[in-house]
Amino acid sequence: MESFKDIIFTRSYINGEWVEREETFDVFNPYTEERIVSLADASEEQWEEAVQAAHNAFEPWKRLTAKERSSILLKWYDLLQENKEKIAGLMSLESGKVIGECLSEVDYGASFIQWFGEEAKRVYGLTIPEFSVDRRVKVIRQPIGVVAAITPWNFPLAMITRKIAPALAVGCTVVIRPSSVTPLTALALSYYAEKAGFPKGVINTIVNAEASQAGKFLCGHPHISKISFTGSTEVGKILAKQSASTLKKVSLELGGNAPLIVFKDADIKNAVESAITAKFRFAGQTCVCINRILVHRDIYNHFTKKLTEEVQKLKTGDPSLKENQIGPLISKEVLPKMERFIKDAQEKGGEILCGGTKEKNNIFSPTVIGNANHKMRFAQEEIFGPIAPIFKFDSFEEAIHMANDTIYGLAAYLYTDDINTAIRASEQLQYGMIGINEGLISSETVPFGGIKESGYGREGSKYGIEDYTQLKYICTGNVR
């Protein structure tokens, strides 16, 4: 902890101040289960102070030029890059994510700050041809107002920057509610934002133990203009209902059940490599992780053998050590869920090809399950753990039907060397994002988001910044 102890903060950050409260909650290391630190549990009065601070800061912040806001964002980006090792160490400690992935997340999260720092200067309006000779018509984009960002534990830095960087760039102010499981990275992020020169009240980070209390407060507050949430579909529906009372704009990035379709003409070596990357990153605890692997019957045995061999090579253990690829699940409460998936699969004809057991320190061994079928729980449920079930299919039509047979629609992946198959499949898959012969598809430059019960709204790219603006139509009459 020595290397990053100077960026461990234990209080909420409101209006440029670190605020205290006697009531506390604890943050634990998921690998050792030891308490890291106790944090002040924010009161409703402090939540009100945070929203009011953001509300008061909104007008002066939005009146800055795009270039001025951009300059501050880019300074923030530089600070995160300069302190990458320190931030990654803290993130690994509280999340259990292996250190290599934490270093990558700092880069990934910071990339949104850099991208939107540049995009701040490119939020354009539109001049519309006049509908009469004495009138002039234009449309402008203006910042929507105070934004509340409610973020999960699995990407404690990137889920915040992906939401607030575009909001800040366009002139909004923010109130951040990070997960109570991983709040330390969020608070460190606020510290570096302050050093970058953000005015008081522009960024406010509130930590508290009870997520539902925070969500209800933010969704019902009249000074909050937009809610941006990443988390479960169940919670997303609740927040959408609570936001309806004030007709807030809402963006939701929710659960997933991502298929990987391996067609019979696929490059099996590359497909296996992508399956490893897209399934076992952060021990399978991401919303775009592969949930089901659908393999053509003709290559099923070959693919399954190769995948099992590679999964058995994955190293588990202390996430702070660079040689390890799989760390602990976020808490011991998740382990029984993994065991239920395994038991359910075995009872319904599945074959455990490797893994399937608990290890010490909340680690669940990377698992491959053969002979998976649609009756098994993970055919419909999001696993959120290191379990890879493999299903067989016989035809293109069957593969597409199996892939689409879910309430979710976030990400899907496919491997084929046939351009016609790639085009047809990508057009027919009911998902917001498709990876063709590629397992890593996230970037600051692309619109990230889903359809169906995986939510709505997009993060990243030019579309991500538009989600924090509102259109205003202006008509000037009596022009001579």
C-alpha cells in the first residue's frame, strides 16, 4: 500500500472539499478479505450539498469556451498518465483485478478524457434552409445540466470517465456515485481532477454504503437533468421508473449475454485466442464478456480441445503479481452462484472439461463446460464469472436464432473467413455491438451500448457527447 497510500481518501468530495461524517462503512480487499479502510458514509444532507454545488457551478462552467474546458480535461488526462502505476495499484487492491488489466484500464479510462477533451471543440449546430424569405433558422446544442453518474465496481475508473468526460466537455457538471465496493479509485480520480484545475462544484464524488438510497435521491432530485447508469438490468429498470417523475434524460448500460459464434470456416487459433480474452478478462466479470460459445458441429471437438488446453494454462493468484491472469471474484458471496451454474450444467448433461472448483482467496478456477444446451441456466442468465459453456449448432440460421434467444442485446462476437457470412450475421444479430474476428471491441472512439434489455444510450464517440446535450431551435423573423 506504500506506493499509493497518498491517494487513498476516505471522505466524499463536495464543492472542492473533502467532507467528514462519523458514520462509516468498510472497503475490503477481495483477495485477502482484509479491511482496507473505513470511509465516511455520506448523509442525505451531504447529497443535497453535492447536487446544489453542481447546480451552482453549472452556469459559470458552461460559459467557459470549449477550448478552456478542453485545456482542463487534457491536464487531467496527463495527470492520470503520470500516476498510472499508483492508480492501477489502488484499483487492483480494492477490486481484485489483476495488475496488468488495471494498468490497461487506466489507459482506457484516461483515453475518454483525452478524446472528449478534444471533442469539446467540435460540438456543432446546424443552419436549416429558411422556410420563408424573411426568416433564418438554426439549431444549436447546449449542455443538458447537472449529470448524475452511477457506476459499478468492475471498471472503477473507466466507467466514470466514459460518462463524465463527455458531460464535462460539453459544459455539464457532475455528481458521481461510485460503487461502495470500489470507491477508492473514484476518489483518487477526483483528487487528480482537482489538481487539473476543475472549479469547485464541477465534479462531486459521493460515497455511501446504500446504493438504493443514493439512486432514489438522485433520480428524484429536480436539479439533476440526466442519469447515466451502468449496472444490472433489474436496477436499471428501477432507476428509469424513479427518473420518470421528473422526466429526466436517462442512459442505461445494463446486463449482457454475449454469444461468440464460431462458424465452420473460422480460423480456430484466432477464435480460441479471442475466446480467452473476451471471456476471462477480470475473471469474466464484465458486461461484454462472452457468456455463450456457439460452435459449428463440424469443428466442435477441435475448437473445444484447443480452448480447454489454453484455459488450463491461465495462471490464478494474487492480482498484484504481474504473472497472474485471473484474480478473485469480487466477493465470497459470488462463489455459490458459480457453483450453482456448475451443478445445473452437470444435472442437464454438461461436461466439465476443466476447472469448476473454488480455489483459495475467493478465486474460482477458469472453467470450460462442454455439451451445453438451452436448458441450462447460463443460456439465459448472465454468468459474470470465469465459466465458458460451449454449445453446438448445425446451420447459420440455427446459430443466429440461438444467439438472439435472450432478453439482452449488448455485444456479440463471430468468427468466420467468409465475408458473406460475416455481413449476414452482423446484420441479423440483435445486439448493439458486433465483433467480427475480434474479441476486444471497446474504444473511446466508438459508440458503446446495447439494445433490448441491455439498455439505451451510447458512450464514447461523437454520439456519446450528444447524449449530454439538448437541441435548441432558434427562428429569427423579419429579416430584411
